[in-house]
Amino acid sequence: MTTPASHRAPPDRSLLDSLRQLLGDRLSTSAAVCAQHGRDESYHQPHAPDAVAFVHSTEEVAAIVSLCAARKVPVIAFGTGTSLEGHVAALRGGVCIDLSQMNRVLVVHAEDLDTTVEAGVTRKQLNEYLRDTGLFFPIDPGADASLGGMAATRASGTNAVRYGTMRENVLALTVVLADGRVIRTARRARKSAAGYDLTRLFVGSEGTLGIITEVTLRLYGIPEAISAAVCPFPSLEAAVDTVILTIQSGVPVARIELLDEAQIAAINKYSKLDHRVAPTLFFEFHGSEASVAEQAETVKSIAADHGGDDFRWATTAEERSRLWQARHDAYYAALALRPGSKGWATDVCVPISRLAECIAETKRDLAGSLIPSALVGHVGDGNFHLVFMIDPNRPEEIAEAGRLNERIVARALAMDGTSTGEHGVGYGKMDFMAAEHGDALDVMRTIKIALDPGNILNPGKIVRI
Amino acid sequence: MTTPASHRAPPDRSLLDSLRQLLGDRLSTSAAVCAQHGRDESYHQPHAPDAVAFVHSTEEVAAIVSLCAARKVPVIAFGTGTSLEGHVAALRGGVCIDLSQMNRVLVVHAEDLDTTVEAGVTRKQLNEYLRDTGLFFPIDPGADASLGGMAATRASGTNAVRYGTMRENVLALTVVLADGRVIRTARRARKSAAGYDLTRLFVGSEGTLGIITEVTLRLYGIPEAISAAVCPFPSLEAAVDTVILTIQSGVPVARIELLDEAQIAAINKYSKLDHRVAPTLFFEFHGSEASVAEQAETVKSIAADHGGDDFRWATTAEERSRLWQARHDAYYAALALRPGSKGWATDVCVPISRLAECIAETKRDLAGSLIPSALVGHVGDGNFHLVFMIDPNRPEEIAEAGRLNERIVARALAMDGTSTGEHGVGYGKMDFMAAEHGDALDVMRTIKIALDPGNILNPGKIVRI
């Protein structure tokens, strides 16, 4: 009850009593627990919910939503709190449903290459569970996020260039609707033409249309061979052009990541590495031994044409793990460059033909700014991130980061790109939706109102009602 | 005006006048034109619209929909009329919008591997257009359907096992809404987390939520090497087990199609071929020379373990084209076995682990029936089709086909499969939606009512209002 948000209903004693009857001590109203659940990893203002419910089943979620719906109290789903646009902020108070204890892998159909998990299972937990099956789940947004949260935010990450995003890898969902009804969005068949694609509608809806409690996912066989490499380039343009040609050549690269000089300097320092400080690509290749060798040869030849001839290879699992850990720590490494700073992260995605231009213009913007920043990107998808290391006590830095962010988004939209490739909308990017979608935003609003007429599901996110 | 449908509004003179003013002689009310536009390639009862509008632009479609919306007159979109579940039947009369003259390829972004086409462009026309670019569009449902129609029905076909369906290959759509507004569902970025996935909502909505007028599609580089083969097996089980192992082994096979003995006999006769009359798999492999060779070796070894050791290879474009033409003619070949018969086609899709069992049980059903039938399948996806060759003048055969169809669908649903893998719902499979979706069908209905409150867009399809 410590948050400054307006519009909140006063906490409802009878609701809390009913919830406590349902959940016992799995309902918390402690200020610390509530504060922790109103905050994600972003710079956005946190907003604590009035209570947090630690649920154990879909039925409990349905009961909570029914109780809240009857009183028009907001309900916000919470996985691991690793979102980046204020997705979990309880802008109007209400009940946070923490799904982290719904963490059972329900079934693995190895022969069908699919699994059904409860929403609180994290991606690392799932891959640990799968270890002896020869299968894995590839989507890797960096954070060890919950699979329900990853579905809700349409997460992607480093592997998306080959394996797709959550959009392509969720087969079906169990969802609690705004009135407490429970639906299954699809069957386990690989494809279906039987009606509207509800699965894809809920994937990326950020808890605003329903609460995802179970997720059926595609799995993949662990590749026979995996090889990773790092290569510095004489310029950002040279690195980006290498990416573009690689994608256009149809090389089924599993990962192709760009880090700018600032980011390389940061990870060198943070992870005690000695990469040459230059714009750098990180690669990973999956396939048979022969196919991996063939992919690597093609990419080496493209890179050499662009001045990238210093490939460092990582073939053992340990070397690869160290290489990618450094990449995943990029955000923390950047922040460590400026002690006491907070990260303001943004991401956009453009058609790959515009990527070099988009990055070059963005870097020119940044060169004229006093705030330090670092750039990393899932460049095979045309997607890149910036993190500004801001001093949270200096309003002028926050304003400057906001101004730069607006310019980056406007540039991406002008290039027929999107304001967010993978971080999502939350409340941080809601103001860009009209520019991005035009009248299509009205269609989103119509759907939101139809499926959640009381506007209780994560209100104030994606679309304004 | 010759159709027996009930509930139809009387033709509206002022509407026809307004449409004629807009379209001139591109509006037709001729009985022959209307009859042709109320019919698809299925056994379902055709229902002619009251008028057919041959449109040239999104703006014309918007104007027509606005005029019809004001009068609550149904609007049915028409591409090539090759659907199979009565999708284009004007059950309540109204205006058919024929998009076949919107057939311009608007732009090809070769460097981004995408293209935007008007909805009436057919897949063969697009691939012809792309011929000199080194790119192609892989989705191939057999018929030379329009790309707007393929998007609207979530089409897939023989290549889906590798390239996905229209679900995975549509990047964005231009859609005319039920009130005549025009939206663009997405940008050209490869991925986005910016709000609800409207693209996937309209893909597969069969013209019931909006009318697709432009489609942005993913393209692929033409593989360096393509190789195809045919191999007979001692039993259906042996063939299906070969498929299952191939998929589970992660071989990125581009096509893997099953034809049963009846179907092989039919294509032998129809296409003057000499395939051994046995359950047979048709394969195609795409990739580099080395990769294609590697894939072929793996599959040959799996097949040999199941008694399939008589591979016939087609490597030249002509040989491959002849091979696949025979496969694509399967439907007509089956019908030719029983002169004067009509085809009653059905399709289901199940998790691949259940495919052998599903086909075996289905074949036992069929063995007890007097109606001849043939089975073909996109078995790599767990999807198969049956065509019953029925005498349309014998009601008992129609009833028997209906009974068999119900059993096949019930079996697929019991196996966590779907009532239709790719043919869609139309009005032919609408009665199965409740069993397949449960309360999720109510969500579909809620969305339909929200986006088309007057129920003018292809009424009587997918969900009953």
C-alpha cells in the first residue's frame, strides 16, 4: 500500500479474507513482498500490488480471478519479474498472482518433440529436466525467465534467428479468462486450421487478456554438433554487413549477436576477458558435423570479405558456456562501467536491409549525448538493444534517455520496423503503440474490452482503455 | 438468387445501384457468375451470392464493405474458389468480393527475403515472378490458390514440414474491417513484441473477421540442391514408422508424403505411371549438395530398416516436377477411379506419435465401408486426408461418408489432434468446433461479435452467432 499510483481501489477486506481462506499463508500482504512483486528489471517506476497470491494450480488462479472479477479488483500475473517495460507494475493496485510455485514439468512427449509445463517452470529448469532425453528448448532471452512469462511477453533472444520466438514455439496454452473460466487454446497437433488462432492471441498479450497457467512447447533434438566463435570487425558497418549477407545466404546460423566497442570493453572488465575492443560478432552453429563445418566455412568467408578474419572458436561445452555467459552478462557489465547507475534498456527491430543504417544513425545520436550507452543485438533478426547507464538521481539524464529512446523508436518505425522486437510494451512503450499500429490499435482495444470488459487483467498495459 | 438458403435478405436495389456506380461492369448479378462464386471444390451444397464485385483496390473493398455494413448485407471474400469446406458459400446471400483481379506483386524486398502482394496473386504467379531473383515462396497446398485465400484459410501443404504453414510465413496483412476501416496488422520486422498478434488472428479467420487485401510474405532462397525420391513400403505401418523416425531424428526433410495403395493405383492410371502398388512415401530434400546427400543417406537407412529399399530418385527439375504433379493430381486421380463420382475430402492432424494408430484404425473403418476411398497425407506434420469417391445421387453414400468423417474427427480429437489440419472449418466442419475447443469456442465467438457486430463477414462460418 506504499505505491503512489492513482485510481486504486481501497483494499477490500472481504476479498483478502476470501483469498486467505483459499490460500492460507500463501497469501501475503507484507510490504516487502508486495514491493518486490511490483518491480521488474527496468528503470520504470515500480507499483506494488495490495496482496500477492502464491498459487499452486490453475483452479486456484481461476478462483482468485473470479473473486477479483466480482469486485473489479485488478489481477496481475507474475513469473520471475525479469521483464523490462514495467509489465508487472500494479498501476492500480490489486492482487498479484505469483506463478513461481506452479513449477512442475507435467509431461514430456519425447516422440512428438513437445512438453507441457506449468507456467512457473523456468527455461533453465526445463532444460535441466530434459537433459537425459536428448532434447532441449531453445528460446533464451538471457534471464532465467518463467515459461509462462516468456509466452505472455512473446520472448525471443539469441536463438530466435534459427528457432523462432515464443510465437513459433508455443503449441497450446491453458488460460484463465477474466471471468475465471479456463480454456485450452489448442490441441497438440503440429498444425491446425480449426478456427481462430487463440494461442498466438494470448502469446504476447502480457497478462491483459488472460492468465497463462500451462504452456505446451515445441522441443528440439540437441544438435549432433555445436560450434561457437567470436570475431572482431574494423567497423560496426562491416559487422552488420556480414550479418546481412549471412542471413541472405540462407546459412541456418543458430545465433549471430553483435556487441559494440563499449559493450566489449564492459564485458572484458566485468568477466575478465581479453576480447579485442572492436565491434564484434558472436556466432553459434548447430547441425551435423558436416553441416556445422559447412556453415562455419561460409560465414568465415563472408566475414573475411568484411575485414573479420580473427575468429576465435569455442567447441567444448565449457568454452561455449563461458563465451555466452559473457554475452548474457552484457547488461550487468554495462552497468558496472558506471557504478551506481541504473540501466534504461530499449529494443527495436527493423527489416535487416535497414539494420546498418538504423544502427549508424543511432550511434550518431548517441555520440552527441552525455549519457554512456552500450549496444547489443540479435542482429540476425534485425533486432538490437541499447542500454543507457543513467544516474537515477539526475532527472536530466532520465529525460535525455527518454528523448533518445523516442528518436530510436521513431527511426525504427520510419524503416517499417517495430518499437519493440522482444521486450514488449508493458507501460513503458504504450505511448508508441498509436504511431506503430494506427487503427489496428483500436482493434486491439476492441479485443481487450471484449475479453476483459471490467479491465481487471493487468490494467494500464499495451492498450489504454 | 437460385440458392435455397434461408435467412437471406431480399436483394437491395439501392445497394446494387451504389455498387454499380462504384464498379461499373465489374459488378455482376448474372446467375452463372453468382453460381460459380458460391461453389468451392468440395461436396458441400453451393450457395450463390446475390452479386459479385470484381475489385481492383483495397479502397474499393473498403467502400463495398461500408455500403454493405450500412445495410447489414453479408460480404464474402473469394480468391480462386479452391477451398474444401464450403468457405465461399453465400449461406445468407449478399455480395461476393472477388479479389482475383487484385493480382499485382507490389514489392519484392530480396535483401529482406519478403514480398508484399495483392490478395489475388496466386502462389504459382508469385513463384513465376520471383524466378530471376533466386527466391521462392514454399507454401504449396496443391491448388494454385490465391495468397489472400491461403492466408485466410491458414493453408499449408506438402512443404509445411520444413517451411511451416501460412501461420509462420505471413509477416503482415492489410485488412478491411467490418465497418470499412483499413488496417495493417504489422510492420515488416521479422519479430515484434508490440501488442496483440493481429496477423495471426486474421490468418485462418476465413473472411469472418475482415477481408484480406494485401499480404506480406516471407521468402526463401532457392536451395542449392534439391532431390526427390519415391519409395514403396510393405505396409502402411512401415511407411508411417519411417516418417516418425525421420522427424524424430531431426532430418530437415522438405516434403514427406504418404499415399496408400488405392491412391497409388489411382495415380498410376490417371498419370500413366508405373509405381509399385503399395503404401508409398514421396520425399524431397533441400539444402547444400552435402546436406542433401546427408539427409538422403539418413532417410534411406531408416526406410531400409522398415522394408523400404526401392528408392527411385528424381534429381532433374523435370523429373521432380513429374513426380510432384502426380502427387498433386491425387484428388482428381482418385475421382477418376469411379467415373461420375464426387469427392468428399476430409483432413485431420494428430501428434505424430499417434499417427500410425490413427491411420490404422481409420483404415479398419474404411475396410468395412462400401464407399471407395483413398488416403494421402502430409505425414511429417501428422496430417492426412481421405477422399471418399461418392455417387452424389445416392443419399446413403453421402450419409455414410458423413458417418465415417465423424468417426475420423472423433478419433483425431481423442488423440489430442485437430478436426482439420489445413482444409479449415468453413461450414463443413463447424459442428466439430464445440468438441474440439470447448469454452475456447466462446472466446472465438466473443471476438467475432466484437469485430463484426453485424455478423456481415462470411456469416455462418467457423462460429455460429
